[in-house]
Amino acid sequence: MYFPYFRGRQYELLALKELAKAGLLSKFVIPVIEPVKSSSTLNGTLAEFNNAAAPVVLILNPIVGDLIGNDSAILPLYSYLTNSPKSIPAIIINSHAENSVKLLELNGFSKNSILTVFDNRDSLSIYENIFDNAIPKYTLFPDERQIRRTVKQNKVMFEDKFRKKDRNADYPPDEFFSEDHLYFSEEGYVGFGDYSIIGNEYIESGFAPYAVAIHIVYFDDESNLRVRHFVSDSNEDISDVAGKFYEALLKLAEWYYNGQERQLTTGLQILLNHYENRTYPGLGTLKKLSIMHHLELMGKFLDRLNGGSL
């Protein structure tokens, strides 16, 4: 199982919404959403997952954004979970985790139905206290020895695989992304997860870039997942973002048509359409399409790996 983790920014939610609506999400891909604000986009995305009977994970104690400690804004999510049998409640293991678990139990959820997330061993005592006599549905954590000693079942290997640069112009043309999809099972994990091509860092506001970068993951001949960074050339100032986008898109098209046709997904096809039509969809849409491509591509891999069945 693949658990891509998103912070609930608009372009991330739109990527998930379009994938669910079009039936492009494999049943082996279960997105995790940490909501950062109440919005119609969040509500519409969750409704689309419910309509598609597709699983989605909802974090109920977010640690970034406007919903931190905002119980009145979080409560509607409990209602969604109750009325969406495919959805999975989740908590981040921190000082607020126990209260979130108690609320879930009051709403009819057992500890065994909860997905948990934690990223450092300092949270282990909290985890052990809450789940002393229960096993979470899934537990996402980095591959660290101290945590593996405590979490023995339903383990999900979870790490940030995207090497984010301060400047788009600094990305190399190509680099390794992940091989977790090849080895998670034999290493005792039931799944793996990451932050897709966005990374763990949370920044809500955007800015006009000097360079435009398109991040496209792909499988090499050994089925390792790598990422190509297609970066614009005219990066001296912030003018003509559309022109910078086309410079990067030209490099993507040349790479694709030079023997990478097997990487094709709906998101990648839409980017190629923008190349053919010389259209500029905006930077938010660019990120949305790159996410869509990653999740669909990984889903295709897992479908083949599992013969199409759980």
C-alpha cells in the first residue's frame, strides 16, 4: 500500500479530487490529508472520495495551518468519517493525540480503526500509553530502529523523499527518489509513504519564481523511482513566468518523446497537451498535474505488482 501525505493546500486537494472523480486512483493508493483550513475545496474533495467509495485518511489533530486547536472546525470531519465507511481517521502522535483518540472513541471509532503518524522517537511514550492494549490500523513512521522495536504490526515506512532546494534553478536534471516500493514488504512493512514531489516543508503563500521547475517522477529500468527536474533557462528575473514554464516544458517533452512513453499518465498527458498548444495553466495547476502523475504512476506499478487484487 502507498500512503502519499498532503497538507491540504488547494492544488494538492484538487489533484486528489480529480484523480478520485476520474477513477485514476489505484486501490493500493490511500492518500493522507492533513487539513490546514476549512474550505469548499476540502469539502468537495472529500465528497468526491465518498462518491467514488475510495479510501482517504483524515488527520484530526493537524500541526500546521489554521485548524491547529480549532475544535469547532475539526468536528465536521468526524461527521464525514462517520458517514464515509471507506475513510480512515488518523492522528499525529503528539501531546494532543490522546484527546483526539478520546473524541474518536466517543464518535464510535475503536483504537484499532485509527491510523497514526509520528516522525521521531520522542513520541514513543505517548504512542505506548495510548495504544497499550490496542493495535492501530496503520502506523506511519521513519525507518528507525528505536521505533521499529515498539511498533511491530501494521507498519508503514514513511519518509520525505523529495530533496527540496531553496531555488528552483538549483535542482539537478535527474536524481534518485525512492526504492521503498520494491522492498517494503520483505522488510516487514505493510506499506510505504512520502510527501510526493512537494516535500514535508509547509509554506502556504506562493511567490513569483526566478525559475520554473517541473518535477516528474519515473521508473528506471530497474524499477527504482527517480525524479526528473525540468528547469527553465531564462532565470535572471521574475518576468514572463509563462515563458519560463514553456522552456521547462520543452525539456520535458523532449525527454518523454525520447523513449519514456511508458511513463504516461493522465497528468503527464495534460502537460504534454500544454506543450503542443503552447498554453500556460499557472503554477498551481503545474503542481497539481505533477502530483496526479506521481500517484497514478505509482498506482499502476502496485496494480501490476499485486496482480490487480489485494
